Amino acid sequence: MAGGNLSSTVDFDMLLLTRLTFLAVSFLTLGFAAVVLLQIVMGRISLEGLLDTKDDRGRMSFSPARLQLLIFTVAVAGRYLHAVFVNPGQGSLPSLPVSVIAALGGSHAVYLGGKAFTSFIQPLLKNLE
Amino acid sequence: MSELNRPSWSTLIPLASFFLAIAAVAIVYFSAGGDPLYRLKIVVGYVILIILFFFGLMVLIAMASGKIDLSLILAEAGGGASISRFQLLLFTIVIAFSLFLMIVSSNPMKFPDIPTGILTLLGISASTYAVSKGIQASNPGLAKKGTEQTTTTVTDPATGHTQVTTTSKPSGQAPTQ
């Protein structure tokens, strides 16, 4: 009996410490995300120009490459969070399909290609004119 | 109490964490069961938890109050928001939160396996950020029209104290403070 009481006390102590650790880390992790999100909403972290790019004449213009990268990013992040919430007790993080990774790589290639074209190719073409 | 003597949160929080840690040691010492080694383990666990939590809380409060400036966390050189930084930030937060959620949901608690695909995802995102930064650095003219920053350094000859002031202005306008 005494041994049983001691064992339950030991389990309770460890369980309480584990629960408090979970609460503390949850608070800090969610707090950081909330601070960043709140500052974005309030405008302290500016998203101005997120979808803009500079053309060869120095004018700002809308960039479809950036828009597709943004949509893809938000879609993948949302889908991944959903997969984790649905089954959080699985032994490993949910894996991403190879097609998603390939599409993400392609999306990035388009974005970087556009950036490199604006940066290096367009000035070269302009000089040749 | 004058403004100068009023303790700030950056002083109160470490003090609070210290006293809480002492209280936790006392409570656990007198109430926890088990052998001394087990009680020592619990005490060390609580002390580490309290210290790390309050340290994290100080950083969080500094971020929220603006003492740690996050306004340029998504900014590109020359102004404007960077899509690659935004993506890296979003993926980092999502994966960190997912990892934490899975650790506490598993029974017994253990670190989950990280699939190669996730490492590839983060690698692609980080590489894009690095390459994007490299392209911008090699072509300063690519810098977007947006906020320009001017840094002014003023040294007081009497005290030798140096003050650095950063002003921001939209391109083409006079700086405002």
C-alpha cells in the first residue's frame, strides 16, 4: 500500500512537471507566432511590395511569379497543419508527396528565374538595343 | 516612486523567476515522494523550466513592446517585403509548431521522425532565400522602391557616448523621425 502511494505520488510529480512544460512551451511558441502575426496585421511588419517586382525601367509592377509562390506556400502550409491536427499522435511528421515537393521546386525556379532575368538578362538586352 | 526608481519589467521578471524557483525547490523538497535522487531530478526539472520560461517571456515581451525590432524581419535590401523571407518564416513556424504538437501528443513523449521531404522543403525555401539575396547583392539596382533607411551616428564629445539613429523615408521624400 505504502509502495503504491509512493508510486502514484512519483507519477503525479512527473506528470505535473510534464504538463507545466507543455503549457510553458505552448505559450511561448504561440506567443511568438501571435506577436509576428499581430505586427503584420497592425502594419509594423510591412507586407508592402510583397507581390511587386521592378522591371527594366525601374518601375514597380505586379509579379505573377510571386503570387503563385505565395498561393502555393499558403496552400502547402495549411494542408500540412491540417494533416498534423488530424493525427498528432503519429510517430513521425507527416511526409509531403513527391509531387508537392517537385511543384514547390518548380515554383521557386520560376520565381528565381524571373528575378535573374530582370537582374541580368534585361539590362543586357537593353544595352544591345 | 519616481520614474527613475520604478523597477521595469526587465528587472521584475528575473526577480520573480528567481523567487519562484526557490519556492519550487522548497515545495518539491518537502512534498515530493521518492528517493533523494528522484527529488533532485524533479527540483532540477522545475528550476530549468522556470528559468527558461521567464527568459522566453522576457524575449516575448521585448518583441511585443518593440524593444526587439521585428519591423524588418520580412524586408528586402532597399525596402519592400521579401516573398522568400515570408515563406521561410511561415514554413519555420508551421514545422516548429507541428513538431512540438506531435512531441506532446505521443505516449510516451518522444521526438518524432522527420521525413526527408520536410528537410527538402526547408532546404528549398532557405536556398531560394539565399539565392535571392545573392541576386540582389550582385545587382543593387534591383532594390525595390520602398522605404530607404539612413543611419546617423552622433558622438557626444563630453561623454564619449555614441548614439545611432536610424531614419526611414519613402524613396524621393525627406526623412522623417
